[in-house]
Amino acid sequence: MRAADPIDPALQALRDELDQVDAGLVDLAARRQQIVAEIGRIKQGVGRQLRDFRREREVLDRVRARATDTGLDPDVAEDLLKRLIEASLTRQEQDRVRAAGRGEGRTALVIGGAGLMGGWLVGFLDSQGYVVSIADPAAADDPPRSWRRWQDANLDAALIVVSTPPAISAGILAELAERHVPGLVFDVGSIKSPLIPALRAATADGLKLCSVHPMFGPDTQLLSGRHVLLMNTGSDQAVAEAGALFVDTMAEVVEVPLAQHDRLMALVLGLSHALNIAFFTALVRSGIEAEQLAGISSTTFKRQLAIARDVAAENPELYHEIQRLNEHGGMARRALVEAVELLSSASDADEPAAFVKLMTEGRRYLEGLSRG
């Protein structure tokens, strides 16, 4: 076997120095985390919000200026600080939730707790101090923390979360109402149309019930900038108690009329999903490999490709359910088809007027949105 070529001493010295710099960066990042944890505790003690966007912007502007002075790309410096800030905020948020201990000494049951979103809810409630058990056919039958049949679990829990497909959730809600469970109950379905009759009936039967829709996936750690939708099914107390679960986080809790939820989701979820599925389907049909396209991508294409890749990796059965079960889904898809036809017609026209009109209308519609 051929011996490895000797390493140039100057190169080895630089590599050793680089290793020291990398170790120093890690040490400094850890120290930064310790400092922000202390800041978070002080903020909590005086009742201040965790996130200060003005302060963040000042920090990022200062870092960009420092990077420019030292010859470092300011975008690299800002990206690095944004990652550290997000990690700091995540730690502060989690520390605050744990310190508040709003579920301390109380019990919670997550029906469907072995699923992805169910698992997220188990961890979230556990961090608040709840004694959490799960009921799921995929779970180990190991009472009192784990049950295969939800009917066998502790239904006197202070909180019961239903994290199951809509068709199953409707039956569970009806049976929980029949059993007159005393605690707060909410579902977390992304589609409400199939559940509305069951939600209304269960609330009328006395169940302390509301409907919740976390607008994020189960891999989410930081809730800053995330939305949690609450739908009142007839119990103001249930809405208040469900909202209180997120009061120590940085999530934005928004009340949405139950009857409007699915129309909004047809655009927010259904349309965006359909657009990305159509996008990657067009690429598949093109016959050109994704790697080749990515290798010559523009900034816009690169961003769109990343989003499409994330969508393609999601659960196809769940995404089909979001399209099929939403009674307003057809409206969103028809709007997409109509928009593509308008775009095609405007693109084929000799004069740019129609194309300019589409761009101008879109700019006017979107101009008030924040770029953050």
C-alpha cells in the first residue's frame, strides 16, 4: 500500500489553527446561550416579552458592519447570527414554558400520541409539567402511560387531545361527549369540514370542547412567528383554556370562525400544496434530472425547489386528505388552473399588456406584506 503523501508543515499549522478557531466558535456560541438564558430569566421576572425585533435588528446591523470592516461577507455573518438568535430564542421559550409549569400535577391524554403531531403534543405538554399518557393502536399497551385503546385510558384527565384523522376524530368526540368527560378536549385536525357536526353536537352535549389547528409541523422547536388557530364551537371557557397552553410561548394565537376555517385553509394549505405538487410534477415530466437543474438554478428557482422538495417529502396520504376532505378545495384548485391559463395566454400574446396586468395586480396585492 502506498504511503500517504507527507503534509506540508505550513498547511498542517493552518489546519491546527483552524481547528482552534472552530473550537473557539463553539465555546463562544455556548457562552452566548448561557448569557441569553440569564436574559430570558430576567425578562420573565419583570414580565417582558422574550422577543425584541428592534434589538435583533440592531444586533444584525452591528454584525454586518463588523463583518464589512473585517472583510467577511456580511450575509455570512448575518446568517450565522440568525441561527444563533433562533437557537437562543428556542432555549428561552422552552425554559419559560418549563418554569411556568402550567400543567404541574395535572394529567393529559393524547389520543393518537404515537403519531408525528401527537408526539409533538406529548413533548409540549410534558414540558409544561403535565403527566402525559398516550392512546394509540401503534403504542405499547403499557398502562397507565400508554394504551392501545383510548377507551381504556384515564378519561378523567384534565386535558384530552384528539390527534387522529378527521373521520376517526368525529367518532371519538361523539363518544367522549357520551361519557361526559370533565376535562378540556380539543382536536388538532388541519381540516374541520368533516368534524363540524360532531364538534357542534359534542359541545351542545356539555363537552368542554374547542377546535385547534397548529399551523406548523411536528419538527418545529421555536414557536416564534408560528400561528395556532382556535375555533370556538360554543364554549368560551374551552377556547380560553386552550389558548392558555400557548401563553408562555411566542406563538401567535388567532381565533378563526369555525365555518371559515376550511375556506381559508383551502388557500393557505390546499393551494400552496397543489402549486408545489404541480411544480415538481412538471419537473418530473420534463425528463431533466433535478441535480442538473439545481446546478444552474437562479435564486428564485433554488428557493422554489427547496420548498417543493419539502412538500414532496411529506405524507402523501395526509396531503391527499387535505385536498379531498376540504369542501372548498376544488375552489382553490380551479383558481390555480384559471391562473395558469391566464398566465399562458398573457405569455403567448404579442403585446405585454396582459402579462404586465397580472404582475401589477400581484404586486399591489402583496405590497403590504412584511419581508421578515
